Amino acid sequence: AQSVTQLGSHVSVSEGALVLLRCNYSSSVPPYLFWYVQYPNQGLQLLLKYTTGATLVKGINGFEAEFKKSETSFHLTKPSAHMSDAAEYFCAVWGDGGSQGNLIFGKGTKLSVKP
Amino acid sequence: DTGVSQDPRHKITKRGQNVTFRCDPISEHNRLYWYRQTLGQGPEFLTYFQNEAQLEKSRLLSDRFSAERPKGSFSTLEIQRTEQGDSAMYLCASSSGLAGGLEQFFGPGTRLTVL
């Protein structure tokens, strides 16, 4: 069965600093991986996804993530944090084992950005 | 395109009452998903429709839960005899059949509080 582990339930950075949110996955098949962002009282918005091909994936709002098979990781980064990046971020893997396509989410990492 | 909508946004009910939530997916999306999100957790898959057919149900979906998508458009999720443990955010998502429906678009959610 697949799973996702997000290291750190809370991450705090200063405005302009590097953002690094960690995600490790477990999958018996080549994974499809996703990062979603959730602002307070809103639904989830897709930031980026990895399916096949290039392992460095660029998403919206300046975020990117790198798929590293050897490390079973898919960490999310942004070179310079902005106040508007404060939100909760979820890493997810596409379900396998015959599943028609439900996402399996991590527990989330809440990002705070200090002025 | 108005995105995925959910109604109501908030619902407060007493234990033992029945509640029903509605989800309107993005038009032309034939796949519809329901997830549940409790405090401090990522969304957890409940069930999935392709058109009007309910193709997959999670073990989380007890006998008190039922979901329908009668005409392959909007969907309803009903919880009978609500319990305090049902308090959560219920998220709906939709996707097209293209590329395996990998990108799921989420609605704003219905927050249920069971007193």
C-alpha cells in the first residue's frame, strides 16, 4: 500500500528565505506525486505534479519539486518566501493496487512566513 | 467555468440527525470524488464516481454514509444518525477522464459539526 510522510507539521521561515517542505513516499509502483496548497477555509489547489519524464517539476507561484527515486522523496521548494505563501501544504501520491484514482495525502505541513 | 461548488459550506447538527451535502463538479468532468478531512490530518478518500457509477468506496465509508450521483452531474453525500466523530470537513473533487484524471479540482468543502 502506498503512503506519504511529511516531515514537520509546522515550518516557519522569514520573508525572502528559502522554503523547503519535505515529503517522502512509499509505493510499490512508479509513483505519481502531487503537492497541493490549502488556504484557510478553502479547498485544495494543485501546485504541481510529477508523473513521468523530467524529475524537476515546476509549479505555480514559483514552487518546484524534485522527484528522487533513490531517496523516495518529493520535496517542495521555493527560493524566496512571500507572505502570501502562508498556508498548509499537502503532499499526495496516486493510489495503486487497482484503485481508479484516489489520492493518498500526507498529514500536511503548515507554513508560516514571518515579516 | 465556475469550479467545483459545495453546499452548504457549514452545517451544525445534533447527534443522531441526518445530514446531506451536495457537490456540483466542473461541467464536463465525468469523475467525482469525496474526501473527509479532520483537524490536523490530510484529506482521506471516501468514494469515487465515474459518471453515475460508484466505482470505489473506502472502508471509512460506513453503512451510515451513502453517496449518489444520479445523472452523472451533481452528487450528494448523506450521513445518517450522525455521531460526534463525523465532525470534519467534507471535500468534493472532480476530474476529467483525460490523462487518467490525474488532476483533481477541489471544492471549498462542507464543514460539519456534530454536537
